[in-house]
Amino acid sequence: MRRRYTLWAVLFLLVVYWMVPAGAVAAEDMKPLIFDEANLLSPEERNELNAMANEYGAKRETDFMILTVNSVPNDDYELWTENFYDEYAPGYDKPHGNTVILTMVMSARDGTRNVHLEGYYKAEKYLDSGRLTKIRSKITPDLSNGNYKQAFEKYIKTAHRYMGFEPGVNPDNILFNIWFQLGSAAAIGAIAVGIMAYRSGGRVTVNRRTYEDASTSGIMDHQDRYIRTTTTKRKIERNTGGGSGGGGGGGVTRGGHSHSSSSGKF
Amino acid sequence: MPVIEYKCPNCGSGMVFDGNTGMLSCPSCGRKDNIEQIPDPLKKQVFIEDEVKEYHCNSCGAVIVTEPETSATTCSFCGSAVVLSDRLSGNLAPVMVIPFSITKEEAMKAFKKWCRNGLLTPGGFMTADRIKGITGMYVPFWLYELHNRVEVHARGTKVRTYTRGDYQYTETQHFDIYRKIRLNYVKVPIDASEKMNDELMDKLEPFPYQQLKEFKTPYLAGYIAEKYSQNDEQLYPRAKEKISSYIDSYISTAVSGYTTVSYTNKQIDTTLKQADYVLLPVWMVHYDYNKSEHTFAMNGQTGKVVGKPPISKAKVAAWFAGISGVSLLSLKLISWAMGGGFL
Ligand SMILES: [Zn+2]
Ligand SMILES: [Zn+2]
């Protein structure tokens, strides 16, 4: 009995730990991580997101940055972001350290709006181009609808979550989903208890052999006649990219800092 | 006189059947008689055709209170074991009997142990201190011998897949299947008492048939016995239904090695070879819990207990939470091992 209570206590603590995000960061320790030159956010939204980026970034030892601009020279947002990294020297651990940058360019010369993501150092390893692309496709619908704050929150949370997975695994694997885990655990519990309740009244312990008179029973005659063979063929779909493998993206800044990347329009 | 009693030749006390020794024994002086060797008083009786309305105890003369199905009981006034012989003769004569081998004390002990082992039963139930009554009862059963001739036609496929170049090939071989099977079942038990719960009685099986004895009334001394209320013809459909799942499962093992099998024709021809009327030993336990009565049955030879015990919501919740918690922990460990992070 006692041991069961101990188990309970441990489980409870684990659940609490999973549910409650780590303690808030005091305001004076906060780094500016949101640079909203394009004015997509209200000052309150900016503060809120900045606090959130600080809090989640601390847990992954990575600066989660958001840059919004109206336009960049020659529409080369990749070069622009790389130069920003070289010159501003962001990083959680040190200047030119662990950083992931979300760059929004609101009006390119061809009239499109672009979103671009880069990960440096720890973020390059844990947020490779494949994962950055996943994040981008998750936030693109919100960006297209103008729900910038929501999109940025999603970006911070998803980046934080993905960095909790070892590089190379698919972070969206259903096995890693807490709801899937909770659901399966509950299903296993329900089935087990159901079987216990069903069997509590005693169960049938005779089978088809119990009353069979084996000495006089048996197969008297049998026939297995071959008729025909049918064959169908199906083209094998070769895996085209997908998953977490970094497709395309990535590069090196003029200052020699290597990074992963993903970009697209919205 | 259709009432039989067993008086001890030594001391005159009423003798009863003792499950431990399998003998008719006298509780007063300890005399034990081998039942297989003493002549059954039933065989010497001559019966009047009229249905007897009232039975009187040979010892004290009191009216024996019985239900219409009762064939053996004890006198409620003096406690003598009585057997109502007219309800055990003619058409109602059992062919065989499995005597009790578990005594009342042993049955009580076994039942208490079973209660304690209940994983979901409430704590108060587990102490088993509210046993209202425990009755040893010979329940009437029909043992059927059923011979079956089975003919089955089916279509089967064997599927093989292989890869050549960019294509995956699925090759399906089609077969025409025929099986002719002889399938005989012996001593398939069906309880013949209307008031017994069929599901409960089915779960009591199997009864050890090697313990079947030629029927003699002294085996009933000290116990309750009932006569059948449904005859072998009435219960024949139940017997057929019982073996039909056995037959189906035999057929599917007879048609093995195929990926899929679909039966086009299944012909089962059952003949009833024999139906023997037997009495099988069952302890009935009545238990009061939370103002409602629960009935349990125990196989009088094997000690197997069946019946729905009360279920404790708290225990269900505890087990559910415990098993789910451990599962969650395991899933977490698996995802951690796969590189998914533990928390
Ligand atoms: Zn005696
Ligand atoms: Zn009496």
C-alpha cells in the first residue's frame, strides 16, 4: 500500500512539471529579442512576446528572435539576416551564439511578403532546415491572415518544443505527442481494468477440445484444388524529402557563422 | 413411503454423505459405510403412481417443506437427511452422480480465500463475514453425446508479395477447398434446472468426469438435490448451440495455411446419440453485501468459484490510475529512448 502512495506522489509531481511552464523571468533580466520595424505589433503585444521569447529561450539556451522590416536591399533577406547576425552578434550563451531568427519582409519589390528563418549553433543543430520548414508551414496560415501575434507565439513555442528532440528524429512523431501518450495510457488502463472486471465473476475454462472425442473425430476427406493466380503491381513511392532531413537551406554568413534556414512567401 | 432416511445401524442417528471420505458416515458414533457396497433402499421401493402432495419425516413426523423440484433435503424440524424417492425414480432416476469432495468447511474456506483475492472487490467484501448461507446442492444436468458430420466448401487465397525494380507485385493464388469432418462430442453438460443461472453453471465447468459414480441415493444424504425441470429434448437446442462454436473453431484449424478463407457452404449434420441424466455437486453461497444479496456458485469437486462480486469504484479508479500511470511512464521512456526528450 505504502509503495503505491509513493508511486502516486512521483506521478503527480511529473504531471505538474509537464503542465506548468518554468518560472517567469524577471523584467530587468529581459533581453530585447523582438525588433518590430514594420510595426506589426502593438507595444503591449511586443512586450508580451519579448517576455515569452526570453522565458522559452532560457529553457533551450537559445535566443528566439523576431525581426520585421518593410523591405531589404535587393530583396535579399537571407543576406540581410546574415549581416544582422554578424553585426548585432546575438546569442544566448555568448555574442555570436545560439540564436534562431525569424525575419519578416513585408513588401518586396515584386509585391510579395516573405518569411525567413535561420538557426545558429545549437539552433542550427536542433532546428535544422527541415524543422525550420515545419515551423514555417505551421505559422504561414496565421501570417497570411494577419494574425501576427498568434503566429509569433506559435513560432516561439514550436521552436522551443522542437529543440527538446534529439537532432535527426521527427519531432512530430505521434509517439512524442503528450496527448497521444496520455490517451494511450488511459486506453491501456481502461482495457486492463475492463478485463479485470469482466473476469471477476469467473471465466469459462473449457475449450473446444474439452468434450471432443479425439479418438473418433477427425478429417475424413479433404481437397485443396488450385484454380488460378492473379497478380497486381503497384509503383513504389520513393521517399521525396520530408521528415526532418534538412532540405536545401542553410549557408554561411560573411563573418563565417554557419546556419540552417528556411524561407517562403505568405 | 416415498421418504428415505439413513439410520445408523449402530446408534440410530441420521447418517450423511461425507465428501472427505466419500462414505456414508454417522456424525454421532463415527460409523462409515461404503456407498458402492450397500444396497440402495431406492431399488426396493414400490411406488404408487399418484403424485404425492405431502412428505412426512420418518423421524419426527413433521411435514417436510419442499419445493416442487426438491428431491433431497433435510427435515427443518429435526435435521434428519431425507431423500424423496419418488422424485428420483422412473423417468427421474439419474444415471450417474459426481459426489461432493469439498466439505462445507472447505467450501467456506475456499470462498473466503476467493473473496480476499478479488482485485476489484471492496474491502468490506473481502473479509467475507456476511455469508448468509452456504448450501450443498446436487444440480441436475444432461450430458449429451453429439455426433456431427461436417462438410465445408470454401474459397481460399494465398498471397505473396515481392519487389522487382520500381514495382511491388502482389501475387494471389486462388484455391477451391473442401473438408469432410467427423466430430464427436461426449458428455457435453447442460444444466437442467430452470432456476439455475445458465451462465453461472457454464462457468463452473469442467467437472471431473472420472469422478462419475453410478447413482445411489446415499450420496445425497445431508445435501439438497433437485430433479430436472427441463428434459433432454427441451435442452437439445442449447446443447447444439454450445458445440457450434467448437465446431467452427475446429473447421478453421482444419482449413489452415491460407491468407484468407471465405466459406461458400457449411453443412453440419448433428445426431443426438445419447443424453444421460446426472447430478453434479455445486455449493451455492448467498452473501449479503450493502443490503443486496449476491449469489455465488462453487464447483463441489474443483472448488472453482463463479458469480458477480460487487465492484469497488475506488479500486477500479486506483487500478486504472496505476496502470495508466505506469503505461504513461513507459511511453515517456520509449519516446526518450527514441530521442524525443523525457519531459
Ligand atoms: Zn451411529
Ligand atoms: Zn424430522
